[in-house]
Amino acid sequence: MKQFSCKVTALETLSPNVYRVLLELPEAIEFVAGQYLQVVMGERDKRPFSIASCPSKTRELELHIGATPDNPYAMEVIEAIRANGELHIEAPLGEAGYREDSDRSLILIAGGTGFSYTWSILQAHLRSGSKRPVTLYWGGRKAADLYYDEKLKQLSDDHANFHYRPVVEEAAAGWHGTIGLVPHAVLAEQSDLSDADVYVAGRFEMVRVIRDDFHARGLPLAQLYGDALAFI
């Protein structure tokens, strides 16, 4: 892990409350898909965000930051970017990264901007050329929250081993995915979890449900990965 001052080369909106941030590193780094960085706001104020980019990009890091005015934890980071055009970060961090040497299928589960964690892993897996099946379940309140929906549908069409399962709590007519909660959508489709590597990111409440319910359905805890698991 190193500390860097990074120039912000892009700040754009992916949805009304989600920002895409590109950071230019002063030197190349190596990281594992699924790791995270910490934005250093002060000596004792370090805020973690998943790295959304693929490890093949060694001089650039991508973040997806969900920020609203009533969420100062994230919004203050966006305001710092606007004010200074740079961020001080520590990277890479985390032990829940992509297990490239595994021979098991992958199940990626994301709630909201937890998608950035799974997006990094998905890119690395597809880039590796592995034929292992990978299924991504991405949940949001409404369809508009799934800001890479069209891109993921196209990737699913392009890669026979990638299956995309969007899940929303509230859907308009013609919705192409599942309606409900992400953990329920996974369990409705996945009858045998014992031979899968499961990667999860989202609210602690969701991660806790997945840990408990999936383990009860036969998933060994050693095959469940997510940085939130260390805190619940």
C-alpha cells in the first residue's frame, strides 16, 4: 500500500446521485480486481471506496461514488475534487479480490454503487479469457439506479459465459429483469452454491443476509468474499 496525490482527470455523473471519478496516478501500481483505496481527507479521516477499474490500467483508477447532499461522507469527497482537482489516496487495500486461480464459477452480487467492486472483478475475469461462468446480480431501488445496465446487457450478448441479472424493488411496465431483493433473486436461481465463488458488495444489512442465508444453503464461508464481511 502506498500514498499518492492524484490528479482528477474526469468527474462525471452516471446517474443523478452517482459520480464517475478518474484518477491519474503519478506512478504505475499493481492491484487485484476487487481491492479498494482510501481517500485521505485528514490524518485520522480516511474514506474507503472500491476501485472500479480493471487492473490492466496501472496508471489510472476509476471510482463510482454515490453522493447526495444528506450524505456528507461521500459528498465532501466530491466537493474536494471540485475545489482542488486532486485527491490524496492510499492504495491498494483489501483482501476480497478476484481469485483468478480458482476453478469454480463466479457469482457477483452488488447493491447500488457496490457495483464498482463487482465491475472490476467482471472486467478482469472477462479479460483473462477464462471460460468459467460468471453471473452478476445487481440491485437497485429503480431501473435508473443501474447506470451501466445497457453496457452489461451488451457484454452479456458478447460473452457466452457471462450472465447479467438486474434486480429492482420498483419497476415500470416492460422491465427486463427481476423485481424484488437481490439475495432472493440469487437464491431463486442458484440451487447449488457449494461450487461457486461468491463476491458481494453493498449495504452491511444486505451482506449480512447473504452471509447467513447462503451459508445455510450450502455455501462454504471460505468461498464468500467481500470487505464488509470483516465488519459484520
